[in-house]
Amino acid sequence: MTHQQQRYAELFAAEAREHLAELSSSLVELDKQPGNRSLLDSVFRSVHTIKGMAAAMGYEVVTRLSHNAESVLAELRENRRQVDSATIDLLLEAFDQLGGAVEATVAGVEPPDPAVTIERLVLWRRAGERAAAAAAPDTSITAPLEKSAPKHRPKDPGRLRVDVRKLDALMNLTGELTILRGRLLALTADHSSEPLQEAMEQASRLIAELQLQVIESRMEPVSELFDRFPRLVRDAARTAGKEVELSISGRDLELDRTLLNAIADPLVHLLRNAVDHGIEPPAEREGSGKPPAGRIGLAARRERSRVVIEVTDDGRGINLETVAEKAHGAGMIEADAKPQDLELFRILSRPGFSTADSVTTLSGRGVGLNVVEECVKALGGSVELTTDRNVGTRLRLELPATLAIVRALIVEVAGQVYALPTTFTRESFELPGPAVERAHGREWVNWRGSRLPLTRLRPLFAAGKNSDNRDDGAMSRDCDDHVLRVVALEFGATRTAISVDKFVGEEEVVIKPFDLPRGAIPAFSGATVRPDGRPALVIDVGSLAQRISTLNL
């Protein structure tokens, strides 16, 4: 395949993927509204477009498959057949195979033979023809579809398709410019030349504007991800023999493309768990006074500098006694311990831990929540789980708005400089040493009317120091007794405080991946280069909070 042919193939694939995503979500909605003519017209147009593009490219398998699916849709549009769940299932199966054929063809691989699927589509049409012949001349068998003006979505002439690899490269270059800007500002800070200072300020503003534009160019609405899930929930509910309604909010919220791709798998696991573990069968729900169809909610919103994604259900909730029993059997907790919401997710997300009695196609292997935890930690976020018996469960994911360039508080601990992202930072302040209270075997500080548990980072980070954070008398000797430098952190419903040796300032940092040094605690998400050219580790607040909680159990 020549370079030009490859370029056209990639353009075809990008266009086809968009149409296939629309097809899936529109068909699931059509299953709920079988009389919605606008939805049916939209599906027909998408299939017709794919067929036309494939024919122009000479992709014979894609053309044949889309032509036969289009013929089925034509029968529905002309009111010769009725939209029902069996037909929707057949079309979804055809579009799944169509998506595979598109990817295989573009990759230069021979796509699987669609003969079986095409035969099923043909048989569906023949069955309709026989039924129509037997019923003639009666034409009132099928109810007419609701007619509404078709919703055409003309292409935005202001948009241009760009290879995501070019955007990634541009983002990396912008990150390097941001680092260079910091170094230049530091080098010119002591110069008295007014023209130099003005030029530096103008360059700094331009780099900041360039950085903002590049970040915005990588943003995509969460609908790009969320629109995949109605089909997933529908299929999972049918497999489990349950009735489930999925409601989605916040579809217009825009997220960094890298972040959007990273949370796809965790959300799949959370939704499947909600269907399999959370929502009860219809008979059980009716016996509890609930409607037979369970409700699952998927929501996205911004809270300050964070992105919050919630998955909720109105199912049976989590049986804490069962969790405690299995956790005790696995040696995770003491026999008389009762898991609270704060530590519940930590128990459920342990690899291999599952409350399911048997393994199903949906869950039961104890890997789903572990995938969620590992992914969210890698993104520098946190997970909060709350549950009420027979009321439902809520999982709340808090994430940074972008992954590449973040605002960070620069602190010094035990002679080393660290970057603390401000995503989960509420306030940094100083307290007199005597203001620290001691109770229940640990230290506490008062912050804006709240009493926060305090963890000193010096004994936790410094090599060779006692890091169990218990009140053994060593903690007070590690830092200045006269002034305590404190950072209040908030993640989910949890608030805590940490103390550092020194506040250096605030900077925009470019996070680079790195290999954790041997023997270092797992509380860092990456590294950055400071304006003076020296590296600094980036503290992962979620992992640090988990480490602190583990030490203080």
C-alpha cells in the first residue's frame, strides 16, 4: 500500500469509526423507541455512507456487509417490518462485524468472511416477504413509525482531521517550552534591563497561550466515550436476565484525549459490576417495593480543578458482613473488624478478591475493581466508594483535568524537592509547633474548623527513618518544633494534612514517566524538571493517601 493509499485508508477508518459509534448508540435508543423515525433515518444514513465510502475505496467485504444491513433498514423505513429487539440484536451483530471488517481492511489484513451474518440478514428479509405475502392485502399489521424531520449533521467546515501522534508530539514540544520558560524567567530575574524583562514577559505570555491552545486541541467531549456504554449495559443486562436503564449526564464535558482513553476500561468494569452485582433481578426488586427495571447513572462534571466521574446504581448495595467474612478468610482483616466505606474499596480492589459465589461472563474473578484502582492511581486520581444496603452504591472517581502539564506546589522534604499537584490541595499554611494535638496514637491539626489527621512526610520519605507514623517521639524531632508547614488535602469525602520542611513556591510542571527508584515508597506518579534544571519527583496524592491510611490502620 502506497503512502497516499494508506493516508486515504486512515481517513476512511476515522470516518467509519464515527459512524459506527453513532450506529451503536442510535440502535440501542431505537430499541427503547421503536417508533422513532428520526433515529431510524439516522442509522440508515450512517450505513449508507459507510457503504459508499467502502465502495469508492474498493473494500468489497465492507461494501457487501453494509449493503445487506442497509437492505434490512430499508424494510423498516418502508414499514414492511416492525422494529423489535430481535432485529436490533441482528443489526448490532452485523455492525460489530462491520467494525472488525473496517479495522482489518485498513490494516491490510483479510477480514473474516461475513457469509454467516449476511445469510442471517437475507433470511430476515425473506421471512418478512413471506409474512407480507400471507397477510396481503392487509397493510395494517405494522404500526406506522413516528415521523419527524430527519436530523442531518452537516460537517463543520471549521474542523480538520489531525493524526493524534502529531498532537502528542506538539504537546511534548509545548511541555519542553514550558520548562525552558521557567529556566529563562529564573535566569533573567536579576537583570535590570527593562527591554529584556518586557521581551521575557511577552514570550512567557505567548508560551502560556500556546500551551492552552495545544491542551484545548487535545480535548474531546466525554460523549465520545459515554456513547459506547448504552450498548454495553443493554448486552450485560440481557446476559444477566435483568432490566436496566442507563442515564448519562455531563456528556458535553471535555477531557484530555489521553485521560478519556485511560478511563475507558475502568468504566467498563464499573458498569458491568453495577449490572451483575448491584442491580437485582426484576422479581427480587418488585418484592422489595422497587420498580422492576434497575437504574444506573453515569455522570461527569468539574469540581474546581478536578474532574469527577460517578457511577451509581439503585440496587441491593454491598453486604458488609459478607465482605468482612471473606476478607477475614483471606487474612486481610481481623475477625471482629467491620469494614467502613473508607477501607471498603481497598478490600474489594485487592487482586483476586470477589464476593461473587461463581464466575460468570460478567464478573466473579476479582479483577474488575483492581483494574479501576490501578488505573486511577496511575492517573494521579482517587476513588471513593459509598454503599447503602438495599438502596444502592456509588463509586466516585476524582481525576486531574489534564495529565501533561499541571499546577503544582513545590515543597522540600528531608533535603529533597518534590512537586505536589494542586488538584487535591486545598490550602498550605504555617502553624506554631505547639498547635499540634496528640490523640488516639497520632497527631492532629485544626484547619478552618475541622480537625485533620497529620502525617509528617520527613519520616515517611527519608531513607533509614522510622516511617510507621506512630507517636514514638521521633516525629517532633524531625521538623522545626517552632513552625509547622502544613498542606491540607482533600480527595472525595476524605480530608487529611501533611507537613513538609519548606514551601518553595508554585510552578507549572510537565510530568514525565519514570521508573521508581529501588526501595522508594510507591507514592510518586512521575518526575519533572525544574527551572534550575534539576529533577523533582511528582507526589501522587492518591497513592500517598492510601499509604498513610495503611500505616494508620
